[in-house]
Amino acid sequence: MDPITVAVLDSENNQFPLKLEMEESSGCEYEKEVEPSLKVKVKFEKAEKLIQKLNQMKFQILLDLEKRKADRDYFKTLLQTQPYWGRVFGPVYKKKEQLKYLKESLDVLQESTAEGNYRMIQKLCHQLQYGKKNFAEERRILREINHAEEERVKISSDADKKRRQQSHWALGEIPDTKGGIKDQINIMLRELEDLKNKQMPFILHENKLRKDKAAAEKDNCFLERQLEDIGKKKHKLYCIVEYYPIHRTNYAN
């Protein structure tokens, strides 16, 4: 006696084993050689009951398969049409873009050489006031001071223009000093952290939907394999009932 074990899902998707036993059969050729007798009749009745049980199992699996396919489609629809993206994920994206522009503005100010020109002007003024020089030397120093002042103004103007061109439309007026920009960056970093904390429940919900969808797809594959297995077992059992015409009944569904 060879056991045939078929796993099915109940209405709550819990697996339970159902063990069916059938006598060993060498195939249809063996059944042709056996004359109708009490032994064949007992064997037929056993196969008949097994087919009925397999049909019941097949019906239950089809119901479960239909339910899990509906669950999979439901989760897939939710993932494709998330209504909260603009309310939760959108502000985080916008805040990151604003921080990017602020940091670029800070880089522009830090790369500017206007401060170096200012220090050079102070040094030249100190030489003009306290250094030993003649009239020609004084004129040279004055020319250098004027040139350095023009360069400083030009550099500051170009840096400010570049910084304002990089300004994000939602930021409004950007501070003119590095300290002011750093303060604004720190404020926005705290705001971004608050937004991420509010975002976390939605991320967890989306991850759960993805896991539920994957579980439904896995169940579908399992149930389809069970249907295929039942079909193979029923085919073997039909070899018995086919060659006993007195009790022949169509059990195929």
C-alpha cells in the first residue's frame, strides 16, 4: 500500500495533510489482464472513493486559488495607486531639493576670493599710511588699491548673481552670509528629519503591501502545483475504473 499525501488549504489558508491510500498498480495494462472478480470490485470501490476525495480537494483548492488571486490583484492595485505620495513623499523630495540649492549657494560663497581682495586692500592701506615711500611709490599703491577694490566688487557681484541663479523657487530670499545660510540649512535639516519620521508609517504600510502581494503570488503557485498533482493522481485511478464497466461513472470535473 503506497500512501498518497496531498496538501490543501482550508478556508483560512491553513495547510493540513490529507493522506489517501491506494493499492499499488502497474498501470492500465495490468487492469486489462484481471477478470471481474471480488478483488477487482474492492479495488474499484477504493479507487472510486479516492477519486471522490480528490474531486472535493480540487474544488476546495479552486476556491482558495480564486481568493488568493483576488488578494494579489487587490495588493497590486494599492501599490500602483498610492494616494498619499504627494502628501508624504512629495514634501520630503522638495525639502531635499531646497537643501541641495542652499549647499550650492554656500559653496559659491566659500569659493569666492572677495575676502582675499579685502585683506589685500587693508594691507596696501597700511603700507600707504605707515610705510616709507616716495611720491611714485604712493601712486603705485593707490593704483593697486583701486584695482583690488574693483576686483572685490566684481567678484562679490558675480558670486551673488550665481548664488541667486541657483536659488530654489520655494526658498525665497537666501541669506547673504555664510553664517545665515548655515543656520537655514540646520533649520531645514531638522524639518527634513520631522518629515521622515512622519513618512515612516507609510513606508511600513507599503512594505507590508509588497510582502502580502508576494505571499499571495507564492500561494497561487503552490495551489496550481496541487491542482496539477491531483490531475496526475486522478489519471492513474481512472485506469482502474475504466476497465470495470459495470460500475463505470464519470468523475471528471
